[in-house]
Amino acid sequence: MARDVTIACVQFTAVDGEKEATVAKALRLIERAAQGGAKLIVLPEVWTGLGYSTPTAYKEIAEPIPGPTTDRVAALARRYACHIVGSTYETARGGVMHNTATLIGPDGSIVGLYRKTHLFDAPKRKDIKPGMQESDKVRAGDQLPVFETSIGRIGVSVCSDLRFPEIYRVMALKGAEIIVCASAFLSPRFDHWEFFLRARACENQVFVAASGQVGTEPKSGIGFVGRSMIVDPWGTIVATASDTETVVASSVDLDLIDTVKGWYPLMDQRRPSMYREIVASAGRERAAAE
């Protein structure tokens, strides 16, 4: 019996200073996805507002989790019996800020949180003016959870995490079948976006569902790749969004994961004893810094 699940990626532009209008737009698109039968709906990164139009905009957007916005999303998850995930600015204990993806289950409860572990610090990028330093705004998380749900085991990542294959491998080894990526991937780097998503899916033999902001945020002038997509465990793109605010969805069969692993048992062929340098080098760098 096939393990079919319909996944939808919701793609739009979050506008700074217009949080209520942005949230209302997102909720409408969530409803559209849910009415189309989606049981997993993926929202973009910082979908309630980018937070780069002024030095303090992100603080004005941030909320605790659970909070007013997650409560509104939870109401839709209950109404349509679906899972919904996307990242927002979180005000945590002691005033610490995180870029946090909240996975909400079909009963409206919070299944779990993933706090972005690999922040986007690129102060010298010539194509991103005046550069970005996400660590000036939020603190990185330090956990890579995989959540057991009624539709399968779900791992969660956020945007620049895509550039770090180790975290996707860890989630795959923990049993993830679908890894979502909530993103605000900056334009004009569509080539990076597509091959990262296909590589992360193919090398870990999982489904990857990635939703991104699209267009140009009018207050900051920052542009996004968009092109939200769903990729299967063989690295095939099964659905891609148009360059507009929209919903893209596909029904996938999670049994394809085992089929692909049967074709090519990559996980069984790993040789972990050869990979120690990956962790050891990071340890030496931390020790030297201290």
C-alpha cells in the first residue's frame, strides 16, 4: 500500500512594517493549500517579516512561541487536519532571539521547534548590499531534531542550512523521510538554490520540500529567488513554483525512499571511521579560538 502524502509549499513576499497584512496573506495561502488536500504545508523563512528594513525591525516582528501568530496557524492546522511549518523571529527566555521554525500538528499542538543552526553571515558579499550578518540579530540553535508524525518522520532546516550537508546527513541518519527547508534564499542565486536542494535530497535519499520568499521586499529592497520546490529521493524535481506569490503542491509516495535505497544503498556503504576529520577540525578551531 502506497504511503501517499500531499506536500504544499507556500510562497510569498513578507513585507516589513505590514505584519498583519503579511500574516493574513499567508493564512489565505495556507487555506488554499489545505483545501487542495495538502497534509504538510511549508511556509518560508521569517514569514511574518524579513526584519532588515531598519536596525530594529526584527525585534518589532518577533513573538514568543507559542504566541498570537502560531495560535492562528494552529487554528488552521486543526480545521484542515494538516501539518504546517515555517520560521519566524522568536523571542525566547531572557530576551534571546532565534530564527525558529515551528512544526504544528493536525490537532493544533506544537509538535516541535527547530532553531536555525547555521546563520547567514555574509558581510562581504558584493551582490548583497550592504552585506548581512544574521548573528547580529539572533542566536544559533544547537539541536537537529527529527519529528515523528502521522505522515512520516520530518526533519526541519532553514535557508542557509542548505550549505551544510552534515546537518541533512544527521537528520537522515535519525530517520527523517521528509526534510523541509523554510527559506528566504536571496537572488540572483537560483543555480545554488536548485542544486543544493537536489543534492541534499539525492545524497540522503529523502524528500526535500523547500518554500522560499519571492520577489523583492519593498522596504529593504532585498530580492529573493522564490522557486519553491519539492524534490524526491532520486534528486528529481517533482514540483516547482512560478515566480509569483503562489502555492505549489505534489502528492508523493514515501515508499519511494525504500525503493531508491534498494537501487543504491548509500547509507549502508558509508564508512564513518574515515570522516572523523570533519568533526575533529571543528574542535581544533574552537579550541584555538578559546
